[in-house]
Amino acid sequence: MATLVELPDSVLLEIFSYLPVRDRIRISRVCHRWKRLVDDRWLWRHVDLTLYTMRPKVMWHLLRRYMGSRLHSLRMGGYLFSGSQAPQLSPALLRALGQKCPNLQRLCLHVADLSMVPITSLPSTLRTLELHSCEISMAWLLKQQDPTVLPLLECIVLDRVPAFRDEHLQGLTRFQALRSLVLGGTYRVTETGLDASLQELSYLQRLEVVGCTLSADSTLLAISRHLRDVRKIRLTVRGLSAPGLAVLEGMPALESLCLQGPLVTPEMPTPTEILSSCLTMPKLRVLELQGLGWEGQEAEKILCKGLPHCMVIVRACPKESMDWWM
């Protein structure tokens, strides 16, 4: 059996890539070889800083010392619930991130107060932007903003962003490269606002609406009207009925449909009704039912037998993360 000393650099780098950032830096003190490997830009392609209370001074050090042209994705947290005296993410830091890391494509911000950070500070190379439990200013994402901001943005995730509302949703129409939109717990978005926005976002290929106050029927109706080329849909079944699901019948490009519980109402379509609607979708390949309590039941057998060309997944809802900021 080979020892660590005998392992080639490529294998050690792969092992080190699974270590948290703090441990990566610590092992650089073991020997000259490990220090050289920790300095390798390949090791810093994907960085997760949400595990730590990361002070701006430390973040600046990481940016200057380790992150560079190889960085592709970054997850970092803020101090939204740490009091008014806590340090916050600054526009200068985000601008430096864009300058130092020209290949950064994915940025995930958790529990960050961005109310004083203009969207123009974000790296222009981003293709994916995720905001989880963040505060944004009223000026963020409005349609009147500079249309040249984030020209490559393809995916945006808005998860428990309390300030997000209809005006922001309509502002997303200026991102012409946008193909994937995830709304989670955005309770200020209305059915009217969603319908009006999707009319201008007809090029979306993936839409997820989970944990919102919108009814599933109204969401599916807006999708059927405006997103004829959508490929993936995921939504909470609150307010879902058989006629509501039937509006998706014949959707020409739909490949994946996920219906997520646990709010099951008497109007919820039966397995037979779901099967009937799915059979009219020519490209459907994945049907996923989460948290409906149908695991191992007759409903699962009906769907699996009736949709032999589909991968039918019936399971409980994924457990909530023990990390409250996730």
C-alpha cells in the first residue's frame, strides 16, 4: 500500500480538494511539497467559505494569496444576523473578486446584507448567481438598471430573499442570457407579477417555484401560456388540481417535471390523472414526486408501469440542512 509520500501530486491534489479551506491552509505547513501543492491554483477552483465567520481582512488575504484565474465557483456568507456592528460584504471586495478572478462563473451568497452593494459590483463573468437569505436594495434587479450588467448570467437562484417582489422579477427580463430561474420562499411575488414577467421571459428553459405563496395552478397556467420551450419544471403542489396540471398537456419540450409536497389538498391529482397528463408530453423523461407520501404505495406502481420511457422518482422530501444558513 502506497504511503502519502509515494502518492503523485495529482492524487494528493484531489485529496486536498475535499478539505475545508482552513485545513488546506494548515496542511501547507507540513512540508515544502505540500506547501507547493496548496499554492497550486487547481486546488482553488471551487471554494466554500460558508463554514466560517469570515472577516473581511481574512477574505482579502485569501483573495490575494490563493484565489486567482483558476477560481470557477465561490460560496461565501455574510453577517446579516450578527448585529449592526458586524462587518459586511463591501463593493470594493466584490469588484476585486471580479478583477482577480476573471474565470469566476458561479457565486453563492448566504445570509449577506447587500442593501448597500450595487449590482454593478458583481463580477461580470458570472453565469450563476445564488442568493440565500440575503437582503437586497430596492434598486437591485430593477428593469431601469444598466442592461450591460452581468451579460453572461444564465441562472439565478433567489431563496428566501424577502425584498424580492414583482418589480424585481420583471427586471430579470434584461438578462438576455438567462435560461434558469429558481424562486424559493419569495412571498412578495404575486400571480399577476409572475404571469406578466414570464411573458417577457419566454426563453427560460428551467423554472422552479418552491415554498412561495403562489398556487400551483396559477403557476402552471402562466408557464403553459408563455414558456412553451421550457425543459424543466419544479414546483410545490400547494393549490394543485387535475385541471391545473392538465394545462401542461402537450408541452413540446418538457423533459423533467417535479411536484413537491407536503401540502397535499383534496384537489390534488390522483396518480391516474398525473399519468394521463404525462403521457401527452412527448419528451418527458423524468417525473419526480417528493413528499407526497406515495413511496412504496400503489401510486408509485401505477406511474412506473404507465411511464416506461420515464425515470419515475417517488421519495420523501430531502431533510432540511442542520446548518441554518444553507
